[in-house]
Amino acid sequence: MKERLVQIESDAERAIAQSANLRDIEEARLRFWGKKGELTAVLRGMAALTPEERPAAGQLVNEARARIEARLSEAEARLTRLALEQKIAAETLDITLPGKRRSPGHKHPITLATEAICETFLGMGYQIAEGPEIEIDHFNFELLNIPKDHPARDTQDTFYIDDDVVLRTHTSPVQVRTMLTRPLPIKIICPGRVYRVDTADATHSPVFHQIEGLVVDRGITMGDLVGALSTFAKNIFGEDTKIRLRPHHFQFTEPSAEVDVTCWECGGKGCRLCKNEGFIELLGAGVVNPKVLKMCGIDPEVYSGFAFGLGIERVATCKYNINSMRLLYENDIRFLRQF
Ligand code: DAH
């Protein structure tokens, strides 16, 4: 029995030394001291001894048991401390580490350009008007003097919802809506999204943005248009900017013009950017066609007006020197961060 006890004690010592955590200790305790434990078995074996042998044997077992128990408790205390230390270490907040910052972000160049343009016109007394992006053919085309099957529709091929409903191809239907509903005089600008069946490239996108302008009052002339657009161009591209009108054709204005601004790169002398023109094309404009006024219930004998429409992406790419419109839609943070 003595040998057996020595063996158990050394087994216990090894098991305790190898315990890595409290569960191992608990297992060790069961192994030696549980119902089927090795020490328990030795105790049971004492029944076979003679009454004379029992006290000495009992003492041996008790001593071995006390030593093992002491080792177990000591290891238990050590591992409890260790577990706590590990827990504290894992939960420690390192306040010297930089925090996770959320970048608040900022406005997109299209928004910046829209706001800059709107501000310019608001400063001249214009009001902002809005219209739906899903528009009826009647407003998008017919009342702007673009009848069904007219070739002027070809350049504005669009997404049809059904025969009468389209994704608007320009912001010009807001002119119509405004003339039909607002009292005269009218002085509005209308920023918004428009749609065309265009393949995306450096200067085209099937979805883009425009700003429309419309002024209707007594005695409005082409001179007023030139004044308004010239102020706009100076505000957006700099005080020295001049505008130039070239004759053009739009169904809803008569006369119509394409409006260019002096090249901001060379100041009008001619360079690579403006292809030696000195000017860069920016927008379309004209005097509102009397037919359009009449269709919208305004007497062209009493009232006249001017209108213009410009692409916001065009202004943004020009103003911020961006060489492809696509960059505006890719939403690459490295690009957007620069504005
Ligand atoms: N709606 C025209 C377009 O998208 C732009 C335009 C030209 C608007 C002349 C006008 C205008 O109001 O007078 O191409």
C-alpha cells in the first residue's frame, strides 16, 4: 500500500504540474479524490487490513491526501490568479491608441457645382422650381414644340415607360410646368437629373444633370439673356470671363444660340484645351418660341421670355479641371477627396 501511495502522489504531482487551467485541476481532483478516484480506492482497500494495521495505514493515507490536497489548492489559487490576469489584459483599453475616426465626408463635385450655379442665379432674383424625373411625353416634347416623329427627338432618344410617359430627357419640361401653373412674371431655375439613351464615355452618361433657366415677363429680350448668362459665367469662371453666342437651333426658342465662355486656361488667346478657339462651349439658350408661350397659355403679344439649359457635369468638369465625366460617377474616395 505504501508503494501505491508513493506512486499516486508522484502521479498527482505530475498531473498538477501539467495543469494549464482550472478545468485541468478539477479533473485531477476527480481522478484522485472522486468517487472512483485512486486515493478513494486505497481508502476502500483499508477494509481488508487487520485492526492493528489500520491506524498506521490510515495515517499514511491521510498524510498523502493532505499533501495532494495542498498542492491542488495551491495550483488552483495560482491558476485562478492567472485567469484573472489574462482576463484583465484582454479587456484592457489602450487609451494611447488612436480612436476609430469616422470621416464626415463632404459634398460631391456635382453638388458643389449645382450649388454654385444656383447661388449665382438666386442672387439675381431667380426662384428654384422642380419637376418630376418621370415625365409625360406631352411636357417633355409636345409643349416644347417637338411633335411626335419630329427629327429633333432623335438627339434626345430616351427611356420610355409607355407611349406617353418618359424619363425626362432635359429639364426643359419644368419650363412648361411652371408656365402652366405659376403666375407671371416668371424667373426660375431648375436643377435636376435627366436621362438619355447614351453610352457612357468621357463626355456622355445615360443619367446626368442639368439646370434650366426661364424668365418670362413683359419686354424680355435677347439682351436680358446675355446679361444674365454673362453674370453667371463671371461668377463661376472668374471676373474676366466673356461669353459668345453662336446661332443654333432649338425647337423651343427662336432665335436660339449656343453659348461659349472664354477659355479659363488661356483667357481667350487659344490653347490646347480650347483647341485654339479661345472659347469653350457651355450651354444652349434662346428667346422662348412664341408658339411655346401660346401652348402654355401665355399671350406672346404681351409677354416674352428667354430660356437656357446647361449641363452641370459640363460645368463641374470645366470648373474643376476634370478630364472625364466618368470620374464623377465612380465614387472613388481618392478622387472625391480632392474637392
Ligand atoms: N433642353 C436643351 C437640351 O437638353 C438645352 C436647352 C437649350 C434648354 C436651349 C433651353 C434652351 O432652355 O433655351 O439640349
